[in-house]
Amino acid sequence: MDNLKTLIKKDCAAYSGMNWQDVKFNHILVRYIKTPGFKVTCHMRYLNKISHHKGLLYFLERIHYRNLQVKYGIQIGYKLTVGGDFLSIITAEL
């Protein structure tokens, strides 16, 4: 399975319509600020990564993730295992 950085780059590339190897930090930052779905996806992936460590950071992130889900009306379980390019999987289902 890909690491967190690669998965987020692939998700950003799917939202931006570019190759995932060409994605830079500024692309991720702009997409994170402008696109609610990408923000929720990033937090989903981060929460999935830290879910094995049930410390304070995990519980704070879980509360923040839940608030984002309610705010944007996007319901994705953080334990969902999805490869890179999450957006194309969702749009293919529609």
C-alpha cells in the first residue's frame, strides 16, 4: 500500500486533472483550501494512518474529522481502505 504522502498526491492529481508525480506542495495546499471534498479526504487518510495509536492526537483528529463531515455533508468512514485516485472511484460509481 502507498504511503500517506503518495496517496494525498494522487488524490490531489485526481482533483486537479494532472499527473500525480507533478503535484507539488503548493498544489496540495491550494486544493486543500478550495475543495471541501479534498480536505475531508486528506483528514480521512490521516486518521486512518494514526488510528492504530489511540492517543490524544487520534481523538482530537477524530472530532475534527467528524466536524468536517457534518460541515460539508460528506460521509466517508475513516477506516475505508481506498487506493490512490479516490475521486475517480467515487465518480465511476455515479
